[in-house]
Amino acid sequence: MSEPVVGQRERRVAGRAAQPPSPGSVWRRPWLPYALLALPFAIYGTFVLYPLALTVRLSFYEWDGLTAPSFTGLANYVDLARDDTFVAALTHNGVFLIFYTVLPVALALGLTVLLTQEGAVRGLGVYRIGLFVPQVMPMVVVGVIWRWMYSPVDGAINELLGLVGIAATPFLGNAGTALPAVGLVASWVQYGFALVLFMAGVQSIDRSLYDAASVDGAGMWAKFRYITLPGLRGPIVVATTVSMIAALRVFDLVFVMTRGGPAQRTTVVAFEIYQRAFVLREVGGAAASATVLVVAILVLSRLVLRFQEAP
Amino acid sequence: MRASAGRRTARSYGTHVVLGLMMLVALFPLVLMWLTAFKSTGELATNPFGLPEQWRFGNLAEAWDQGSFGVYVRSSIIVVVPVVAAACVLSTLAGYAFGAFRFRGREVLYLIMLVGIMIPAEGIIVPLYYVIDGFGLLNTYWALILPQLALSTSFGSFWMRQFFAEAPGDLTDAAAVDGAGPLRTLWSVLLPLARPALGTLALLLFMWTWNEFLLALVLVQNEAVRTVPVGLSFFQGQYSAQVPLLAAAATIVSLPVLVLYALLHRRFIAGLAAGSVKA
């Protein structure tokens, strides 16, 4: 995920500092970097890498967390594939990809086109500050606010709809509306981030490209397709990767807003992991779910990062 | 000429209107939360969107007391401060090693360290519970500090490596000529330069640790050790009918991060955009 940034920097640094190989090489103490890394890796290894390896290992066992675990091979994965709730959870994560990634990125791109229609507009800093606020809010607070906003009793959205004569709807309680209702909250959190990234990206596109395109008679779409879109490749990849991972790992929002309900209509993989491991005590199944989550994140980020490297 | 300038201004108004609208949508729920936090439950039904008829600052105190937020804020501080401080130290060490030295296995070790940026806590929480239990640390502050520190060190190493890799080599060379060793150079030459990078890192880590939910929900059951976000989710369970109190509690929980953001928004935005590798 970090590769876009790292990759660019790496190349730049390599290009610039071609002669002196690395600052640290002036001291002939080959053991020193290892000594520096010892403590960070001890902590990171114990509390991230080791549990990660254990997640995969436990996924091949049946375990209630108390008695001795028994090796069952791929049985947990077979069970997951047959489990309607888990399949539903996975599907909901897929739907959330639309709300977390597709909608905000598309909306932000559309708005960014506006910004390319003219030269520098002054005073955009204020919007950046405002648009970014949802990014720094605790997700629990976001969930608490929106759960109330959707409430049929005194909820802001139903109050607003009431002004135009629409009857109050329990958005989070209805099987049909719960998932998009939670999803739209995610879109609300994400769009400002994408917009801020794209606004910054557009400013680094050479204005003369647009002027030249105008002279050549290029229309709005052509300018977007051949100047703006390629120019924003980096920010688009970053916004897509980040929001995609958020869509796959989502837990807080679902836990606070719906606990996966009604009737598991909003459950997601991370919520299933929590349920299985800490409520139902199906530790092996939970570990298998977590392994699926980790693999999904790694595979999808890899796929998106390919676009960064594409010409 | 004149006409063209006029058109530009018109378009510019359009941009301001659209961006302003987008900003309003982003801020509306939060502003509504703040206004609601000062209303009475009765007033909410009659005046959902307006300013409170009477600003009930007592709501904040009541939410604070009834939700035992004093306890949760204390816990959060006890967790956040060591995580941010220790993660900054560990990240500096690792970032220095990765950024300023060339050694066997550097690429591989760096890639391994980066795995932690992509892997969410959700992916490791199941065995983590048993690992923490094995150390006898469930229901202690350590249960929240150590995993969060480990995840933070992964991101921090990536962040600080960038700083050290870009730090001008002449500086280290000059320090070496003067006879300074690598640690002396780190301490007196590089770290003073690293202050902006470290500051932004500390800010991001503060935000992520303050907002952290899953670890605190799972690894700690004891109310005395519970942190603010989990405290709020329990508070919601009990007070969902008393919306103004709930809004007051949500305001309290988000206040520290929002105050920091108001003061240092430039760093937050630059940091999150550059470090947006972290979800």
C-alpha cells in the first residue's frame, strides 16, 4: 500500500544521491543497523507478526479457546463458504467498496473537473480544512451521530424528510435500507479525503496543457480524459487503496450503528470475526475469516497498485 | 478581455458554491451534534435544527458524570502518551537504520515492517487476545499499549525512513569528519532537523490511538481500564433515548482531536495525505 509513495521517493533519492551510497556507510560498524532494529522488531514481531502467523495457523484448527485445539485442515474454510452469514458478510464488504471507494472517488473526480475549468481559484484552503474534518473524527463518534440522524424519533434526516411530507422511516431498522444507510455514512467520511487529494493533484498539472488543448479545440471530456485523469493517477490510486482497505476492514461503524442487524443485513467480515471469536467462541472459524480478510486486502491493494505502475 | 474576466469570475463563484456545499455536507452532522449537546430532550423535538433556546452547558457535566468519562479519559491518556512517545523513539531507531544505512537484508526487513501498515488490527485480533492472555496482560493498560505500539511502529518506521533517506548526506559526512559517531550524529545533527517529521508523526499516532476501538473493546473488559471510544459505545447503549446527553458525550470524545485539528490542520492534512498509506 505504501509502495506508490515509497517507490517514487526511492527513485528520486537514488537519482539524486548517486555518488555517496548511503550516509551511514561512513561509519564502519556493520552491526549497528541491526542493533537499531532490534527493539522495534521485538515489539512489532511479538504483537503483529506473531499474531498474524497464528491467525493463519489457527484457521486450520477447530478450537473453542479453552480445550485443546484439533487440526481440521481446510474444514473451517469449507464451512465459511457454506455459511450464509459469512457469504452475506463478504457480499456486504463488496457493497461497501461501492460506498467507500467508487462513490466518493467518482464524486470527487467530478468536482475536480470543475476546478480544471479555470485558473487558480483563491481561498480553497478553507474548504480543505472543512472537508477534511470527518477524517479525524473517531469512527465511534461518527457512528453515534449518524445512528441518531437516521433515527425515526427526532432523527435529523427524518425531520428533514418530514418537512417535505415524507413519513418517518427507520432507515437502520429496515432490511432494505440499513446497508445503504450505513454505506452512505462511509461515503460521507471518505469523499472529503479524495477531494482534498485531487484538488492538490490538479494544482500540480501544468496549466498550459489545458490552454494548448483549448487551442486545439479539445472539449471538456477530452481534457478530462487525456489531461486530468492521467495527471491524477497518483492521487486516484492512493484514494482508492486507502478507502478500499477501509471498506474491507470496517468494524467500528457497523458495531456502533447496527451490530450487523437487522437480521444480519449489515454484517461484515470484521464483525463476523469478532462474533465468532469473542461471542460464539469459534476461534478457528474466526481465524479463517480473518485470514480471508487479510488475503482480500493484500490481493486487492496489489491489483490497484498495478495502475500506479501502468504507463 | 473584459468579458473573459467576467466569465472567469462567474465560474470561480461556481467553484466556491460547489465546494462550499460539499463542505457544508461534511460539517452539518457535526454542527448538529454540537447544537444538540446543549439542548434539552424536550427541545430537540420542537427545535431540531435551530440554536438552543437556552445553552445547557450542564449537559456536558451530566454526560461526563453519568458516563464515567473521567475514568475513560484517564485510561485513554495512560494509553496514548506511552504509545506515542515509545512509537516515536522506536520509529526513529528503525527509520534511521532503514534510511541511513545499507546492510544485508535491508530490503526484506523493510518489506516485513511494511506488512504492518496494511494489516488491520481486525486481521490479528483473534490470536492477539490469546497472546496477551499468555502474558497475563488482559484487562491491563499493557494490553492496549503494546499492540498499538507495535502497529504504530510499523507506520512510524515507514514515515521516519523517508525522512532519514532524504536527509542531506553531507551533514552526516561532516559530523563523521568531526569525529561524531552514528548515535551522536543522530542525536545532535539529524534529530533537530527531524522535528517537523516527528511532530506530524506524533500527531497522527495520537489521533489513531485516541480513536482506536477494536483492541480496547476486546482486550479489556474491566471498566477502570476502558478507553474513551469504547466508553462512548457503552454510553450509547444506555442513553440512546437521551439524545442531547449522547451528543454531549460524543462532543467530549471528539473534542481533543478536534482541538488539535483546529490548531494544526495543515499538519494533519499534509500528514494524512502523505502517510495515507495507513487506513
